[in-house]
Amino acid sequence: MKQMQRGSRLTGLLSQADQQGGLRGWLCLLLAALLTLQNPLWYGMAPAFDASLFAVMGKMWADGSVLYRDMLDIKGPMIFALDALGYRLGGFAGMAALETLLLALGLSSAYRGLRRLGCSLAASWLALLATLALCGFRYYYGNMTEEWSLALALLAFGGFAGQLQAGRFVLAQAWLPALTLGLVFMMRPNNAVLWAAWYAGLGCLWLGQGAWRQVCWLALSALAGLLLVALPLLAYFWQQGVWDNFLFYAYGVFFGHSYGSGFSLAVGLVGLLRTGWLLLLPWAVWGLFSQARGELLRLRAGLLWVLLWSALAGLVANSVSGHVYDHYDELILPLLPLSLALLLHWAGQGWRWAWPVLGGWGLFLLIPHTLFDWTRFEWPLDKVALQMGVALGGALLLILAGWRWLPVGAHGAQRLMVVMACVLPICLTGYSAYLAATAGRPFNATTWQQVQQIRAESSPSDTLWVEGTMPQFYVWSERAAATPYLFFDNVTPGYDVKAKVLAALQAKPPAFILVRGKKLARFRADPHAYSTSQQALLAYIVTTYDEVQPGLFRRRESGS
């Protein structure tokens, strides 16, 4: 009885949110905060390697430095622009706040989109909640381009769904997908998986109906969104005299051999597999043919086109670099709400396959963490294949067993939805709170002492150089980088990076230089293990700076 009462109260709250935009907005903000509570930037701490690099470059841009001249990394300018805006709003915490706000707006837009497509109220909310839970439990770092892109993709989803429902180009619905396309393209073009799927899907649907004018308007809107965002940035880089650097570091570096391991379809499959989206896809397609009723039946052709192009776009997007990192899977997360909402909707209507498939998807996601180890570093493909093979086998066994022996009717499905709606937020809140208290902190007591000395013995206008892949120190100390060459050592831009770093340090010596401990120990044991320019750089540091802590060097005062 108590469970039924809680379920009715929850249903009533969701019904009110469905009808009242203000309440829905607050609920979306709460859900977004359950995820972004993990973001170390809220607490002045440092997120993952890449994310810390984006944060410090955003800070430097906000403080007046020029992007692609005073700081360099191999990303488009939009990630740094968003971080610069967030820093202006409220320091590093402002970056986290802006990400949270965009995600909340995205959740609201995606929810409205799913409802327009004919998915039930409970299915729409739970699909979004499940997507957030997967992101939070497995992938979330905070301030990664993929996480900003997730928020932007959810924002775009509502506008795409509105046009599919209308059956034609609608400017009031088209402007937001177009604008967000411009934002994500100027951040990282291959993050635009959802945009590629929906633009191509709507285009194929309307061309098949002979509505070529609608396709032209749709294409023009996308082009207008790209130009609206790109042109001011292009003008800025041209005016600042960094046009060539912008073209190379934002886009050109990914062609040739400066970064990446080449195009690989096998790598492209990884994200589609590890998120379980490929497991959901055939059941969503089958359901559209066998279970679609009402609005879903009317929109079936368009949804099938979108699902087809989602598979192709996801495959290509993750094939570009040839690398396998866990956060690359996040490009597929915006595709999940549609498939999940369809299956949850049909589960609520009593489709016998729906809950076994959803349960199999959950087991598929759990197996890599329970039977194997999950790493934040690069994965070899054979490791991915082993884990996915075992996970897929377990999921299919559960699906078949559930269909045969554990049928769930419509009434049971409603109860399961209530349980999910209660359990997932509680678990995500607990996990996010744990990470909020532990993630992004200095590595150990020595690291914390180094940060404290840098902050105590330098001013915010002083610079710092970190020799080694540890950009977190820039965030912990809130100091700008002393040279522009912030990209990691796996980037080979065609010139001697260490020689340029040395020249920059000699021209404007920073207050402190931090050298990674292993690198310093190796140099002292065998200097010839490094290239000539690397030897010269490390020799300059150890001979002209005082080592005040292991690996921490302070600028020597003249005459001392």
C-alpha cells in the first residue's frame, strides 16, 4: 500500500511537471545537479587531465590572453569560450554552474521532444534519468567536450522532434538545433553525432515524400547556425593574427600524423557497443514495427531513418582518431534517450520483450565493472572485445530467460518504473556526493604541499610551468601557464616542442616550475635517455631554479 501511495505521489509530481514549465525546469535542474555535483570545479579542485587543461585555458582567455597564441591545445575554440564565460561568471565554479544550467535546459528540451514523439510521461523521464545515471556512474569527469556536447545535444533533440512531429521545417523549432550545431562544430566536429543523425534522418524522410523545399530550408538553417557561431570567432582569430594556428590546432592537427592512429571502423564500434546502444537498437526497430500506436505509428518512418543514421554517425564519429578512451563513448549517450524511452513506453503497455531487454541492457553495463576492470586510460581492442563478448552473452541469456520465465505485464511494469524512479536518483546522489568529497584533490600530501607553496609564494599574476602531463596544478594553484605549449606529449605538431618551451621560459621565467617526479629521476640517472632539446630544457630548470621541494623549482633571485 505504501509503495502504491509513493508511486501515485511521484506520478502526480511528474504530471504537474509535464503541465507546468516552471516546475519542470526546477526538476530538470535538480536532475542535472545530481550528475554535475561530481564536477571538481565546484570546489576549486581539478577534474581530469583534459578537463583541467580546458579550464586553465578558459581562465587565461577570460583574463585577456589570446587563444592559439598564448595557449595551445588541439580543440576547437568553443570549449575554451564556454569555460571563459563560466570563469567570468564565477571562477572555476562558474564553469561547473554553466555546464549544469545547459544540461538542465537540455533535459527539459529532450523531455518535451520525447513527449512530442508519443512516449509516455514516465518513459520520457526514466529514459533521461537512466542516461544521466550511466554517464554519472561510468563516464563523467566534468568539463569534458563530450559532456558539454551531451547538454547541447539534448537541447537540440527537442527542436528536431518538434519538426518530425510537424512533418515540415518549422523555424521556431529549427533555430535551436542549428545554433547548437554551430556550438558543437566549433568545439569538436565529430561530437555532432545526434545532429548528423537527425539532419540526415529528416532529410531522407522528406526527400522520400517529395518535400525537397523542406529539406532545403533544413539545410539552410544548419548552415546559418554554423555561420552565426563561427563567423565572430573566425573574425577574432583573423584580427589577432592567429588564423593559421587556429586552423591547424583546431582542425588540421587531426589530419596527417600529428595526432591519432588513423581511421578505424573497429574503434568506431566501441562506443556503440560499450554504451549498450547497439543492444537496444534491434529491439527499438522491432518495436516500431510491432508495437507502435498513435503518434509513434504516424512518426515511425522518420524514427527509423533517425535510428539508421544514428548508427552510421556514431560509427564514423568514434572512428576518426583511432584511439579508445572511455570518455569517447560519451558521444553515443545523446542517442540513448530515444531508444530507452521507446522500450520503456512499450514496457508500460505490456510488451513482453521490453523489460527483459532493459534488464539485459543493465546487466550488459554491469559486467565490465564486476567481472573485469574498467580503466580511464587507453584500451587495447582485444580487451574491449573480450569484455563486450562476455557482457553480450550474459545480456542475451537474461533477455531470453526473462522473456520465457519472468513475463512482466503492464501493471508490473508500472511498479518497476516507480522503483527505478526512486532508486536511480538515490544511488546517483550517493555516488556523486562521494566523488564530490574525493575526486580532483591533490594526488597526495606532497602534491598538496607543492600547491600550498606555489599559492603562498607567488601572486595570481605570476605564471607556472608544469613539465609533464599534470595540468591539474594550474587549477589547484589558479596560476596561468608560462608557455603556450599545453597540449600533451602524444601530439607531434611537426616542430621541436621542447625547444620552443625552453625559449619561452627563458624569455619570461615563471615563478615556479614543476617537473614530474619520474621524468626528473630519469633525467638525473641518465640524461641521454631524452632528446637533445629535452635535455636542454631540464638542464635549464635544474641549474637556474632552486628545488624547494622534490620536483618543485622556484625562480632564483638575481644575485643569489
